[in-house]
Amino acid sequence: MSSRSRTTRRCSTRCAASGPYPVNDEATRNAVLRYISALNGHSADAIAACVSEDFVNEHTSALGRSLAGRAAYRAALTGFLSDFAGLRYEVEDLVAEAGRAMLAYRMSFTLLSAGGRAVSIRGVFRFRVGADGLITHRTDYWDSGEVERQVGAR
């Protein structure tokens, strides 16, 4: 085993035991996959049940809308799920460690507010997962210009 591997393992173990994300790798991975499954199931209640009361939904895209709090997120989900018909997230890659995860995805949907145009984009989520297995923070990175191109807004 390389010294880098030993250092990484010690840091991961120490951070998992005493850091701000006291969740092991498997629990982190399961929380994220449960959330993606809920998104793919199109149930606003099931999606909201995967996040903490103080959940932060951060968007980096110009078209995205950041929100704070489970209640505000749940309220926004109804419109989102209605407008993004047939929403589907395909997991391309998932790295999870000690309460943090990064997930590369391909998202496809029919955007009803754009005349029913089909959209398929790639993006990345960053997650933080709390000790209770709920997602506390999600940052979403995707190219809003690509969405505009696909729906003919550009």
C-alpha cells in the first residue's frame, strides 16, 4: 500500500468519526442513490423525504434556482416535476466518501414550458449527507446554455 493510500484511509476514517460528516462511504452512497431513485420516481414527497429540514439546494446555472429548507424545496418540486415531464437521471459516475459525494449524470426530460421539446444534458451533483442519512446540501452544475440551445431559445 502506498503512503498516499494509507494517508487517505487515515483521513477518511478520522473525518468519518469526528468530522462534520459522520457518515461512512456506504451510507453516503445509499443516501445519494435513494435520492436519485426518488427523482426518477417523480414523487415530490419521496424526494423531499430524502433531504434534511435545513437542506440547501444550490444551483450554479443561470437558469437554476437555489432554495433553502425542506419545505421550500418541496413546494418547488411540484412545478419542477410538472414542467420536466418524463424526468430521468442516468448515473454516469458516483464517488462517495464520509458524508460527501459527487455524481455525474445525464438528465433527460420533455420541457413542457418550451412547447414539449426534448432535452438531454449532462451535469454533476455535489452532495453532503448528515449522520441521519439525509442530504443536507446539494450543489448542481449544468450548462443552461445547452438547455436553451436544445429548446431553441438561442
